[in-house]
Amino acid sequence: MKYENMIEGIFLERPNRFIAIVLINGKEETVHVKNTGRCRELLIKGVTVYLRHETNPARKTKYSLISVVKNNMLINMDSQIPNYVVYEALQENKIHGINAEAIKKEVQYDNSRFDIYFKSSGKESFMEVKGVTLEENGFAMFPDAPTQRGAKHLKELIKAKEEGYGAYIFFLIQMDKINVFGPNYERDAIFSEALEEAYKKGVQILCYNSKVSTDSISIGESIQLVFK
């Protein structure tokens, strides 16, 4: 995924989860934050951020915050991008063990709408995609805040697996140089335990890091999954 019209800024504050105040070319600007999560470990006053200059005249803000530098590591925090990256990777057969065809986005199954549907070796499959921006000492974790919706999706994936479908949850770590991922038991024990249950019942858990630059993000390499 390639971003156009990127510009560097300095993060100042986040009045609410939708907007931030960023210093751009010496001027304070109100910008849209493309991630409604807490991101408290990322958005710290004074850090370098990268923004997309938007061209839609109807927008209230001229910029969207895309990525942030944390300890010399660039982290993409655009919550809308993981689905695009994984969808593109499926189309290009870049995910180990999956030869996908008939790929579709946003497909309904029972009480859930999964991010991606595809067939692999003739088997109908559902995939839920989660973007990961939380990292501590080289260890990536999800979620960064409790997610009832995430636990619900896991239960639906287990059900789909039991009914004969392929069932996948894909964690895209939105940074590179990360080789280990695990559930965040401390911040959401319910989701973490549901992920363990899904693993035991045959749901495929895929974890990949990303190749991230100031104006792009693409799928990286498969990394290790670790449970507590």
C-alpha cells in the first residue's frame, strides 16, 4: 500500500480519539487520527509523526495521521490499512500455506461480518484481520484495550471451523523488526483466553510483521506466536 502526499510533523496532543494537534512546518494543525484506539504508548508529546495531506475540500481536517516514530522504529497506526495489506497479500499468494481464489471483502457469516472470504484448495474460508500497534521490548501484543467485538469474532470463527469452513485470524504487526507476537493477557484476559481456545480448536492463527516506510506498508514475514 502506497500513500501519497506525505509530510512530517511533531505530535503535540490528542484532545479526543478522533483528532490530534500536530506541528507542521511551524504551524499547529488539527489532524484526523486514523486509529481510535488508545495508542498512549505511541502518541507522546514531541514524537515525530507522518501525515497524509488530504485533497478532499469537504474534509474538516487537511491531514490524516498515518505513522509515528517510537524509539527509532516507524509504526504504521492506520487502523484501516491492515485489511488492504492482507487482501493484497492473498491476491499475490504471499501468505504461506494459502493459495487463495474467489477472494471477497466483508462477508457475512451467522452473526458476524468477517473481513475476508476466500477459497483455498476448494475449501470455503473466513479470515478476520487485526492490526497490531502495541509493542514492548520487541514483543508485539494485541489488543491494547479490551475488545468484546474481538472475542465475539473468535467464537464465530470457532463455530465456522466446527461447521467445516476454513477459519483464520490474521494479526498484522504494523512495524518491522518484530519477531514475536502474543495475546495481551494483562489488558484483555477474555480475548486472550478466547484466542487460546480458538487455537486449540483448529482456528489458524497467522502473525506477520510489516515492511513500513514513511509512505508505504506491505506484508513482511511470518513471526512466532507465543501464549502465556
